[in-house]
Amino acid sequence: MTSQAAYAAEQAVGHQKENMQQDVSNYEEFGGRQETMKALVWQGKQRVEVVDTPQPRILEDRDVILRVTGTTVCGSDLHLLHGTVIQMKKGDILGHEFCGIADQVGPGVKTIQVGKRYVAAFQITCGECFYCKQKLSSQCEKTNSNTTAKAMYGSQSAAFFGYSHFTGGFAGGQAEYVRVPIGDVNLLEIPDDMPDEKALYLSDVLPTAYNAVQDTAVYPGDEVAIFGAGPIGQMAGVFAAGEGARRVVFVDAEPRLSALARRWPAEHQGKLALVDYKTLGFGATAEETVVSRLKALCNAGRGPDVAIECAAGEYAKGWMHWLEMSLGAETDTSEILNEMIEGVRNYGRCGVTGVYVGYTNHFNVGSLMQRGIRLIGNGQAPVMKYWEELRDKIQRGDLDPMQMVSHRFRLEDIDKVYYKFDNKEDNIQKVFIETKFSFPQAEGTPELTKL
């Protein structure tokens, strides 16, 4: 048993007694004092802030209150910071990746035990609908009742923690406590011999990267282009190499490419290639572009077999898309999608994992049709389809999440982390955010950086 698991077990009885008292005294409606916690909240476009806010309480029979011992910042959180995801409200608690100790459980909870450690899936699922029964948990039919999502997409997908009212309006886990609905379904127990620093990333980034590779389909001998060298792109590349890809080409810019190269597994070093898009031209008149560079690098001029998009649709390179997005004429640029479609070989496969919100213009549907390109929306990754498999890989030593983790910060500084991450400062890749409930730093993980 790790020190983390032992500590959690020792604390369980004391916290259970405290919780019995809190059930009747924490909240103003019962005449008691409102307990507060620290949490990161959205205050408007380009503004997030750590505040004191009321602690969550059990609302439904199957709720679990998790005492957060680890959380992180995701690249998709930056879309909230930028205001590109609709239906954010001032004061919304952010964060969809977190782990912790079960602090309270509702009367209908059967498998979650107070005092044990768990990691949450970023999506909230019912466990009973058509999609949940197939472990396609991100498409749960019951947890997100948002009518706008249904109108835009044809049907809604699952609710998410801390990711706007468009995805259900549930409070997130960049906080000291979080309410987890249907806890029996949405929490995975962390093995005693696995520290939080490794288990945390089962919540999103590892299943998302793995799903991108599995869903798009990478076969032995394939040459693969990854657009975006952030944590998800990095791990998608690692998983692609693990599936037998002959070459993995990352398309991004410095200093991120050099930072990724330093973290790239030694056993796959000969497969790595880097393309800095900022050193290349853009548009029909440019002599050398991302597309032409990919053709030159892969399959004797034909281009890669597979391209996987791990960036997002909000980052325009050309003035036309920048203007159209500014005016609301489109929500997402099609520039990376077109580079993938034009860059892969005929009958190549393109997977889209980066966040795209709505509609795009100038999409090269002609190349898609004429050259037989498979365009695959990977969807929000169905975490529960993969998280036990990935947990077991970590436990066996076959997968090391720490290769993408660059920093450790405190929850009190997480607002500053957002801005540093957004500005690509200090080579920040994936981070571990500790709370006052966190365990001592696990061996081999980054030291705490105080801001």
C-alpha cells in the first residue's frame, strides 16, 4: 500500500464523523454556518480567479462528495478562458480532470467507500442508456438536458464537469471539493500502489489520446501526422508509435516542438519528425507549406497514411478566417482540417480530436470526396471504454503518464497557471495541481513551483 492509500485509510473514520455533523450544520438553510472552499471560477472572457465559494453538498441519492487531492489544466480549458465555448456564466467552477478521496456518499451509493481514492471521468454518465451500455460514455443520453446542444448537433452528448452550461452546467474539480453525480458509475478506484500523480490523467488526457489513435485507426507501418504537440498530441503520438507506426510527424511551433522532442520516448526516437508550421508559408501562393512538407516527409511523396488533429478550431492562421470568426460568420476555422485532408495520401484517414464548437467555412469537401479521404470525428473520448485498460497499463509499467507532466503547482495559483499555459510560458505541458488535501509529492514527479 502506498503512503497515499495508507493516509486515506487512516483519515476515513475521522472525516466520516465530521461529515455526519456537517450534513446538518454546514448550510444556511439548516440554520448553520455555510462552509466554503477554494475554487477556480470563470469571471468573464480572459479572466479566471481563485475565490472562496460554498462547498458542494449531496443533492441526489447517488451523489459522492470528493475531497480533491489532484487536478490539472487541460488545453480545452483555454477555450473557456478565451470565451469560445458558449453559455458560460460568471462564477462557474471550472475543471474536468480530478481525483481525490470519497468524503461523503449518498444513501443510494453502493460501491464507493468513504476514505478510498478515486479518479473521475470528465464526462457524467448514467450507466444505463443505449450508449452507456456500449461503454460509449461520452454520448450518454440522460445527463445533459441542454436544448441548444441538441439543436446544433442533432442530439446532445453527455454532461461534462466544469465545462459550461452547454454541457450541463455542472461544477468542476479545480476546487477543494466536488460533487460527483451517480458516483458508482463515474468514479474509478485508484489502486493502492498508484500515486495520484499517475492516476489523475485517466480522467481525460490519456483516454482522449488513446481514443484518437484507436478510433482513427493506426496500423503497423503507418506514417502518422499529429497536428498539435500539447499533452494530448504528445500521448497520441506515443500511442501511435506503440501501435507500430513507422513515423510520427508533429506539426506545431517552437518552443513546444523542442520540448516534446526532449520528452519523446527513447525507444521511439527514430520514428520522430517535427514540422514547425511558423517557418512555412500559408495559402495557395506559398512555395512550401505544411501540406508540401508532409508530402516530402511521408510515403515517397504521397503523404502520411493518417493525420490526427489535437489542436482545436479556434486558432486561425489566415486573415480571412480570423475576420469571419471575429464577426461570428463561423465558430471554427477549417485551416487545419484542410491541411490534414490535403496532406494525407489518397484514401488516407483524418481524425478530429481537438475541440470544434460549431460551424466552419471554406472547407475543402472536394479533396475529401475526390481523393477518398476518411474524415472521422473522434468525439469526446468515451473515457469508460478505456480507463481500466489504461489503468492496468500504468500499473504494469507499460505506460508512464509522467512523460508529459512538466510542472506541479498549488490550487491557489491555478489562475496564474491558466495565463502561463495560454502564453506558452516556461515550457508548460501537463501540470499537476495540488490542494491542501494532497499527499506529499510522489517520487519521480515534478517539484512544486510556487508562483
